[in-house]
Amino acid sequence: QVQLVESGGGLVQPGGSLRLSCADSGLIGDYDAIGWFRQAPGKEREGVSCISGRDGQPYHADSAKGRFTISRDDGKNTVYLQMNSLKPEDTAVYYCAKGTPYGANCTVFEEEYDYWGQGTQVTVSS
């Protein structure tokens, strides 16, 4: 059974950086995508970034573009989300998810994902 485990969350000051990890119990195959989502208190869950298992093509939502980088390790079982220039509005529980892209590239639509991790808290505060 697919198991996803997030790690790397914590407390960071505005302008700081964190790197989140999503470890898959198996491998991220050619038909898969790994997405990062977040949910702040009182708000709906929103997509942040994703990466295609086929070719490593990334996608970033506007909120993350220019500040976040998603990558995959050589062993194809871990995806990282490097978050730089963090802002208080980035505070949320961050979830990784695994699914099958509808097209050639991944998206951050929740309907595309089948398996979800437990989440890791990111708090950006001085």
C-alpha cells in the first residue's frame, strides 16, 4: 500500500527557508505525480506545487512561483519542496499527495491525487 510521509516542517521567521520532504514507501513511476498542498486555518486546501514522475516537469501555483522549488531525488522515492523567502501567509499544514496526471504534465487539482500524507506544520512568524 502506498504510504507518504512528510517531514521538514517547523517554525521559521519571515524571509527564512524550509525544505519539506515527501517519502514514498514505493517508487514514483512514469505514470505518477507528486503534489504539495496546504491548508491554513479556516481556509480551503489549496495546491502549491507538483512534479511529474515521467520527466520531472514541475508546476508551481502563483503563490509559490519564484520562491518555491520542487525536486525529486535520484532514487525516485522522495520529493522535496524547497521554500524560500517565506511569508506569514505561507503558514499552513502542508500535505504531499500521489496520483496519476490526467495529461502529460502534473496539476495541483486534488481530483488528480489518490494517496495523501499526514501533513506537516509550517509556521512563519517572528
